[in-house]
Amino acid sequence: MTTVAGERGSEIGEKQAAPRFSYEDMCRANEEWGANCGPGAIAAICGLTLDELRPHLGDFEEKGYTNPTLMFEILERIGAQIRVRSIAANLKTPLTWPDYGLVRIQWEGPWCAPGVPMAARYRHTHWIGANGRNPRNIGIWDVNCMNNGTGWVSLENWRAIAVPHILRACVPRADGGWHLTHAIEVRGMVNKQIARMR
């Protein structure tokens, strides 16, 4: 987990609800059990604390990452009502941002070259939240932007500020490109047991 200066008090941040956990909570969970972009994005978008989410993470703590299969399992465990708007089988048709949900980003680099096994790409991905209800003002929630108080930034600032910072800090061989591989629209929560924990 790295941190990027965000747009404090930006229009995006004011319109989006802050997650039910703080930057300090995220740092504590990262140190204690390895919480990173996947659990952070799920908790932020689904309105959970990291402590509420932790029992539903399956084998995340053993693996340390959230692949698409585990993401769908976690969303099912917490009773999230979802709609998969798109899963990229190839890059011929660009994916669209969900109205409100989770997005898996593929950082591009030598691991995306023809002939390189698909599994090599999995080590260079990142989960974020997105609010694409207004296509001219898309909001991005990124664990790396939580030091702004909400984690929400505009897509423009995420592209211009957060992405280069993340790539320098975490993905040194990346070529600067990225694309969406999964867009998951989250429409609500139905797990009454989690709701009672609040």
C-alpha cells in the first residue's frame, strides 16, 4: 500500500460517502492481516468496515491478493447484489466504468506481451471502486488515496497523479499503460447478519 496526495474536499469527495473506515484503520489492517486494494475496495464500496469484512475473505490472508474468483466469492459471502457489466476477454472492446462498483485494473508491461502466460498478468493488477453514474465526472476510490480523508478522487486526478505514483512505487517495470479487466456493478447488500453487526 502506498499513499498519494488526493483532492481534499474535491467535488468528487463531497458527493461520495466516506468509507466506514479511516486511513489509520486501513494501515492497521494492512499491518495485522495484509489488507490491501481488494479488501479495501470491497469494504469501501459495500459500506463495511474492514473488521466486518475480514471474516468473509476466504483464503485472502494466506494468498495476500484478490483474484477475480475470490472477489466474486467474497461478494457472494457478504450478500452483495451485483451485476457484472463486463469482463474483458480481449482488448477489442473497451470496458465501461460501472455506475457504482468495483473495477479490476491491469497494469501493462512486459507481462502483457504476446506469448506470455496469462497468469503472469495477475501479479500486476489492482482493485479500485468507481462511480460512473456521471460519465463526465467519474469518481475513483483507491486505497492509495485514503490520506485525503475519503479515498475518492476524480478519474482525471487518479490518472494524472495516483497512477504514476502507484506504478513508480509498486510496479517498476510497467510501461505506464493500464486497462479495465472487470467491471462489477454493486447494487445493494442483502446479508442481514452483516447488517446486524453494525
